[in-house]
Amino acid sequence: MKYQVAIIGGGPAGYTAAEAAGKAGLSVVLFEKNSLGGVCLNEGCIPTKTLLYSAKVYDYTRHASKYAVSVSDSSYDLGKIISRKSKVIRKLVLGIKAKLTAQQVTIVSGEAYIANQHTVICGDESYECDYMIVCTGSETFIPPIQGVDQINYWTHRDALSNKETPSSLAIVGGGVIGMEFASFFNSLGVKVTVLEMLDEILGGIDCEMAALLRSEYAKRGVTFLLATRVTAFEKGDNGTLIHYENAEGTGKVEAEKLLLSVGRRPVMKGFGLENLNLELTERKSVKIDEHMQTSVKGVYVCGDLNGVSLLAHTAVREAEVAVHHIINESDKMSYQAIPGVVYTNPEIASVGLTEEALKAADRSYKVIKLPMAYSGRFVAENEGVNGLCKVLVDGDDKILGVHILGNPASELIVMAGMMIEDGRKLSDWKRYVFPHPTVGEIFREL
Ligand SMILES: Cc1cc2nc3c(=O)[nH]c(=O)nc-3n(C[C@H](O)[C@H](O)[C@H](O)COP(=O)(O)OP(=O)(O)OC[C@H]3O[C@@H](n4cnc5c(N)ncnc54)[C@H](O)[C@@H]3O)c2cc1C
């Protein structure tokens, strides 16, 4: 069987590449060993947000009196929340399948093996291709902490399918995934403890925003142990004992459930990637150019596999860039305005550089900060909730970074990303007419 493009992996990178290549009139085969949609759709972005939305609705009902509405009996059913999540996934997976079918993409269910740059083997069949786009994604990293093999722990997958509310949950790793689960289980009334090795949660996110979010969740009862190294796990009488050490000495926490969320890393073994002899970076990731092409002409690597950003929206854009290169359409990948969102309640969203990154690069910058209460809409819809909008600019007022704490930060950040990508100045916001009242008007106030 011969195709112009073979794509390995049906996550956001793979299915976007397949759809774009199909639309461009190329013959395309896509291999997926589990479920179309990849981690994002089946066990990542979408399921977490589905659960978090249920938690948000529950929170609204519990705090409805803030808006002069009384809800007499508010409760949740975790089993039904999980069923709804599965329904949402099913619907979206079908949607992807329909889009690929519409572009005449051949979908092969099975594990692909790369024999060489023009040959992929799946089952008993061999597939020839002119171009190959490898999008096998990433996997959860389980830290080799003493005792980890002797205890039961959750990864995000277990946390997303668990139907019984635990009394307590310890989360090792206070990054984005850890904090989204902390938020979800805190809303459900679970006693949550977050253990984080760094000095602040949400590494890579603006420290001031992360600290504000942490103090908000601390007020809601989440315990944070920062600058804390987990040293061992042990079975306890009522769950798992997590031993740790920090500046105050050693200690332990016992929790009914334990979630490990210390990070993810690219899946590079087990499917013949080594047969391509691709050049690697110093950090042992696959080296790619601005068109997502590897050191082997005609072979592209997109999404989590290249280890650059590990976000679904980056994967999507990278896939488009790769296909554009194949069809000789002028395009290149830019990483300067990739938004990062933490879907807690309130959300944090960031794009561009942080103060920490600017300091590390010894670059001068100015900070402009405004409480979100400068937006009338924000005040109307966020009773007793504070938020912050922080913009970093250079000496010419060019926008370098935008960081928002407050809903709906995930929606607002798109506008900020466009400004950064286009090299705009702070004063440029004033040239645009914003609908009133909207939370985005905060940008015109800066
Ligand atoms: C809990 C969680 C929450 C997340 N939330 C967000 C979020 O809110 N926003 C965001 O941007 N990102 C989020 N992410 C990250 C996001 O899921 C990934 O960045 C995204 O899925 C990467 O897409 P990808 O196409 O590179 O890889 P994946 O989605 O990992 O897809 C790779 C696919 O390749 C298949 N595959 C692998 N090897 C083979 C083979 N040999 N043959 C055939 N098929 C193969 C796999 O089965 C998989 O389906 C989250 C991740 C997790 C775990």
C-alpha cells in the first residue's frame, strides 16, 4: 500500500496533520493504536475540563447566595460526572473520525512500527510513504521514589475514572495537572494536600500569579507543602504514607488516595523511531527545524514527541506547519506566543515571557498591573473574588508577556497572544473597539 503521507499517532498533532494533508489533496494513512484524539481527548484536556466544569457548577450552587439566589439542596454524583465525561469524549472522538473520513484519510487501528523513512509496518501489512509525520505523544513519568512499587497510586487516568469520593488525596507534583485535580477534588470536599519540590506551585507560570492562586486554594482548605522532596512511600492503615523532607526537617502525610503528577515525557521507544537515525538535541529530544522537519528530509515530528511545549494547541499548530511545508506553502512555527492555561477556578492564563524569564535573561522590562475589578463585567460576575492582570513591556512599550488571574482568563489570553505574535505595543489595545461590558476591556484600561 502506498500513500503520500503516513502519520503515526492520532492525537491533536496526528489528526490535525491528517485532516490538513487530506484537505490539500494528498493521500494519507493515519495509524492509531488506542483511540483517535490521543491523550488530549481521551485522558487529558477534554476530560479534565469536563470534570472541572461539573465542579464549577457545584461551586456555583454552593455559593449561590453571593448572587442573591438560594439553592436549598446542592449535591453531586461523582459516578454521573464520570459518565458525562465519557459521553463528551465519545461525541468528540466520533467528530474527529467524521472529519478525517470526509478528507478520505485511511485510518488504521493498530500499533505502527517504523521500518525506515518510507515504510511503516502495522500488523501484517507494510505501508509505503513519501512523507512521514510522527506524532506519538508523551507519557506520564513515574518518579523512582522508594516504595513506589509497593503502593497503589493514581495517575491522571485513574483520577479521571474514579467514581467514589475519597476522604483525602495527596498530590505529588503541583504543576498544571496536579493543580487542576487539586481544584476538582477540593470542590468535591476532599481533603487535598499538594507536595511540590519547587518553591512555588505551577513551575513556569508567573510566580506572582501562582502564589495568588495558591493562597486562594489554601483559604479553601488545600494544604501546600512547597520546597518539599518526597523521599518514600509506604502503605498506611488508611491509605498511603508519603514521607518527605524540607527545610523544617522530615515529615509524613497520610492520604486515602495518592496522585502522582510530576510530569510527562516524550514516547521515543518501542516503535522503530531509532531506525530513522534522527539527530537529537542536547536534551535528547528529536531535533526539528522551524518547519517541524527532522534531520531526515521528509520526516516530521510534531506534538509532545518533540518535547518543546507539551500542549495540545502547540501540537495542532505544529502539525499545520508540517503539512504546509510538505505542500510548499510558506509557513513556519513560532513559539513566542503559546498560551498556557491553568483551568482552576479562577483560571490563570499566560502568554509570552514571565518576569522570572526576563530576569534570567537580564532583560529590562516594565510591569503594568491592574486588578480585574477594573472590568465592570468582572465585578458583576465575580462577587468577592479578586483577580489580577499583569502585562510586561519593553522600553518601547512592546508587549512581552501577559498574565491573567481571573475568569475567563483562558478566553482573554488569545487576544494577548495575537498582540505578542504581531509585535504590538500596549497602546495598540486602544485602537480596537471591545464589546461592552466584557472582561477583555481590562486590556484597554492598562
Ligand atoms: C491530565 C492532562 C490534562 C491535560 N490538559 C491539557 C490542556 O488543558 N490543554 C493542553 O493544551 N494540553 C493539555 N494536556 C496535554 C495534551 O494532552 C498533550 O499536549 C496533547 O495530547 C499532545 O498531543 P499529541 O498529538 O502530541 O500526542 P497525544 O495526544 O499523546 O497522541 C499520541 C497518540 O499516538 C498514539 N500512538 C503512540 N504510539 C503509537 C504507535 N506506535 N502506533 C500507533 N499509534 C501510536 C497514542 O495512542 C496516542 O493516541 C493535558 C495532558 C494531561 C495528561
